[in-house]
Amino acid sequence: MRPRIVDEFVGQDHILGPGRLLRRAIQADMLSSIILSGPPGTGKTTLARVIANTTESVFVSLNAVLSGVKDVREAIESARETRRLHDRRTILFVDEVHRWNKAQQDALLPWVESGTVILIGATTENPFFEVNSALVSRSRIFQLRALGTEELARVAHTALTDPERGYGKYRVTIDDDALTHLISVADGDARSLLNAIQLAVETTPDHFPPERDAEIHVDLEIAEESIQRKAILYDKEGDYHYDTISAFIKSLRGSDPDAALYWMARMIAGGEDPHYVLRRMLIMASEDVGLADPNALVVVQAAAQAFDRVGMPEGQFHLSQAALYLATCPKSNSTLAFFDALSVVQEERRAEVPKHLRDANRDKEGFGHGEGYLYPHAYRDHWVAQAYLPGSLQGRIFYQPSNQGFENAVGAEVRRRREIQLAAMTEEDPVDMLTFTPPEKGRERWLSRISTSRNRTLTDVVSRLFDQLRISRHHLVLAVGRDPGILMWEAARRTPEGRVYGIFGDSQAREIAEHYAHELPELERPVLIAGTVETLASGKIGTAQPAPEAEAETAGVPERVEHILLREAITRTPDRRALFAALTRRLAADGTIALAQTVPSLGSRLSRLVTPTGSAEEEIWTAMREAEEELFTNGDDPLVNWNPESLCTDVEAVGFSITYREVVTYREQRPVGTADLERWLSSGADGPYAAAIRRRLSPEHMELLRKRYTSEVAGKRVPWNRSVLFLVATASSPQPDSG
């Protein structure tokens, strides 16, 4: 009954479902080295055989229990010859790879590194503990899960009805309660279930195969005799040890004293060393509690010392007291800030200490060291805002991180920072939405954006939105907007076995994203698409990059996805309710939409940046405020004819359930140039903003207005508020495609 092709494989949809990374790699025959980890009977060896049936590469299989270094060398030599003579790759499957010792695993390393063989390792253990770390760092880990009840039922049904490889040619009936028992005791193990079915079917009649048309009836009693219940043991050196201590620490961190006592009791009863448990609690007292309760470290340290003096069994009281204290005290992980600082020190470019921070005692006269330093004690609250970190170049990219080992974690943070810069390059200001914005030189526009506090705003937008989402590694995600890149990259990091589709309304933003995407491995790149949320809703959308023939399913947006992320996507949508209704048809059951949208009507006003003097100017400013009010309350303009309340009403009206809603106002420092003022206040300027003021003021008054703003605002950074609506809503069920 072992599956022969991907479509026969049961379960593991999180890595083998349509659109998932591993399925795409198998179908495209672009497999790289992988390690399959999971419990027995979940399909690791079967999956390797499916790959063998699919690939055009030479497939070699070894069992680590029966094979040694000699077998590995023979397989490597054969792979080299095959590559040299026939230009074909070799896939080497090693079952129970954790059974090899370090020397045996090391024998594989140079050939995996050079690409001579593509390794597929299978293990029931945790590969991060049992497999050579060098092999792990060069392989992608796929974790297989125990099969669910419905999946085991499918396996059983196929075995009982398949006329060629199963019992379909016999009259086999199995009672519902008997099958339920077999599935329950199999506990996710398809092999155990099939063995039990075989034993039940072939031992029920007097002889097998039975006489023609004879019925084989399996009841609950036969099922109970055909399978045994598994004993649950605590393995002090295996996965269960790590899983249990993990559950214990997470229960403490989650302030659940009952669960913490339960998991600690499981460990102690299973023979765990109490000193190990106390060491983990000492770590947690600083890592997860820290300054929120400095006494936590004192209490746990005292409990550890008391345990050393008292010993077992009375020392269990001290274990219990330490665990209860940690579980019930307040938590803070602020001590992790040190490692952030250490990372910056290790990564920063060679930079000079800013002049105002240098020692003024030695070089003040000759070099001006210390000049411009503001002494905090001379100010209210003994604090004053000033720069304490060194400056750095903007827009230059020197470092190209790889995805190997420690550098992979470093590279992830580097990419996040660059993604903020990329978003800043194409970011629009709310005030620019109301007027005509001529093209600016790319570098000047970029520098004007990233030199403000906008990068902090963008970082917070991503953090705030993703904190409210439950994105799994295998999910399919759509990121939509004028420039959805900053959401798309974060979603791609969180869905390594799924896929992300970025739909860009701005061609420049899409070109930048395409350039950046080339840094990623081909199978991990998001699909970049030209379009808008309206074209997505209408179904008229196509890709910006061709898809491989073996990957035809990604030639457009999938029919259903788990999440749709919208960033500045509905800026000018006229019928928002109809739009959200259409989006429900793109979502899987319980799928979510997440929205971050600037609310222009809640933003700052130009009229508040300069204070009029005298009654004559007051009349001019009154006219300016009236013009702004007209613009921001125009019921015919989809840019401003909505507010957070009306948008939430539209979302709920089409069946979404809102799980998170918040309006956040970001206070930024916006640079204002002379060109900006000409665009907004010149009597000859295009755009609705200048036109609304022109209808109320004479050219002379507009000139006065422009001169005042040029004198007091041009070339400066002004306080500017940007209000952003955050919204996360869940669809109760997928909607029909009709209509």
C-alpha cells in the first residue's frame, strides 16, 4: 500500500499540499539536500521512494543501521562516475541517518557540499541534536507530523477497497467501533494501522485467502486483539526530554503554575536530574523575568542552595517553591537587549565617534571635540534629545549575507532593515495624495524619506500587523498594495514551506522588489505580480515573472489563500464593501484579511504649521482652513470619504468578524522643500489642493501665503501626524465563486 506518486501520498499537506515548497521542488526536479524528521509511520521512507519515482536523477538508497563508511564511499564514487559520464545527478537516501556516528556522517559532508550527491536523510530523532550540524546547515529540514484521524481513515479505506494491492477483491467488513479503535491506538502511525488491519483480516477466517464470496467480519474484539496500546515513557536523552523541558519553561513563561507543576512532576518522576531543572529555572529568572521582579533570581538561587543541602526527597519542596514563584511573578525579557547591542557591535561598519561625543579634555581647541554636546543635567528632567550613535551612509549596500549557519540569522535582520529602506523609497505622504507630485530624482527622494522617522513608522506597522496574525510555515499569503513589499518579505520569512504573492500597484516598487528578490533562492522567491486590489478581486490578474512549466499552478494567484495582507491598498477604492465581498472568495475557510491603511482625513493640516499674525492674515488662514475642510470631507472623493468606523462597517457587512482594530497616530518629522510649497500653494499649481485654495483667495493672497510658508517652513522638518488604521478580520467560511 506504499504510495508511488505524490498524489497517492496521504497527509503532510503542510509541506506537500498544492503550492507548498517541497511539492514544487519534487515536481520541478529541483530538489536540494533535505532531512525528513518525524515519528514512525508518517511517510519519511515513502516520500523518499516517491521522489525516486519522480526524479530523473540516479537514486541510491542506504540504511544507516546496515551501512558504513565503505558503502558511502562506493555510493560517492558511483555518483562521480555518473556525473562525469552521463551528466546526471545522484540522490542519496539514507534511512535512520541519526544511527551513523560523527565520523560516518563526516564522510558525507564534502560530497554534499560539492553537490556530488543530493542527500535525503530520514530520522525519527530531532536532527538538530542527532545529526551532524554541518549536514543540517546544508540541508532543509522538513518535519513530518503524525497523521490525523481523517487521514488514517483514508489509509484504512484505501487498504480495504484497493483490489490490486489491498483487500478490495475480498468481502471485508469492519465495524465502525473497531475501525475507530484501530485508528485511535495507531496514534498517527500509518504503518501500525496497516499492520493491525492485515493481522485482523488475515487471521479472522480459518485460512487466508478465504473461499470464494466468504465474508471476513472484523469486530471490536478482533480489533483489540490485533493492536496493542503504546506505553508513554520519559526518555532522558531523547526528544521527549527536550519537549518536556520546553513545555515546562513555556508554562513558567506563560504564568501557568498548574501546568508548570505537572511538567516538572513528569520530569522528576521520570528520573530527570533536579539540578538540571534548577539550572533552567536560574536561566529563566534573568531571561524571562529580569527586572520585572529582581527577587526571582534571589528566590531560585536560594532554592538551588537549599536543595544542595537537603537533597531528595524533601528537596522537592524547594523545586516546587522556585517553580511557583517563577510562574506567578511578572515577566520581562528586557535583558535580551544586551544581545541586540552585541549584534550591532559585531555588524557595524567602521565608523568614527560623532564629534560632539568625543573627549573634549584633550582635543577641544585643535579639533573641536565635544563641540555641540548638550549636557543633560542642564535641562528639565535631566534629559535632552540628541544623537548618541554614529552616523552612516544611506542607500549603499556592501554586505550580501548568505543563508548559511549563523549568518542566516544575521542576514534576516539585515534584510529587514533594507526592506524598510526599500519601502521608504516609494512611500507617499498623505498630503501628497491630495495634489500632483512631479517625479523627483530617486536619490533625493529616498534620502528625504529615510532621514525622517518614517523608517520607525514602517517597522512598527509590520510589527503591529504581524503580531495579530497566526501565520503558519505552510500558508499561502497575498500581499497587496501600491508597494506591499515590506509585508511581503516578512510573510515570506514566516512561510518557508508555503508561498507569498506580492501584488504591486506601483511599477517602480515592483522593479525594486524584483531586483531584491534575486538575492533569494529560486524556490523561495515570492511571486511578483502587477495589479491592484481591484484587479485581484475581479480575477483579472497575471504574473510579472514567468513560472516554470512544472509549476503551472502558480501562473496566477491561487484560488484560495489563508491570508490577504493589504497595505495602502484601498486608497482610492470607490466601492469598498463590494471589494471586501469579492476578497472573501479568495480566502480559505477561517482565512484572514489584515489591513494597514493611512486615514488621510485624520492627518495633519498645512494650515496648522504657520500661525497667522493680524486680522488680515487671519482671514487668509481661515480661507485656507475652509479649503482643507472641503478637501477632507468631500463625499465624492474615495480618498477621504471614509473613516475607520465606516470601513469596519463595510468589512462586517460582508461576513467578516473583526478580531483586531486600532488607529495609531505616528508623529513624524517631515522635511518640507521649496518645491513642495510651490506644488501646494502656488497660484499656478495643478492639483485639487492648490485649486481649492485658489477658489477662495486672490493671486496676491496666495503669494503672501506662499512667502510666509517659504520663510518659516521651507528647508525645515515639521511635525506631521500620520494616522493608520490597523484591522484584522476573519472569514467564517469560503464564499461561492458565483456572482
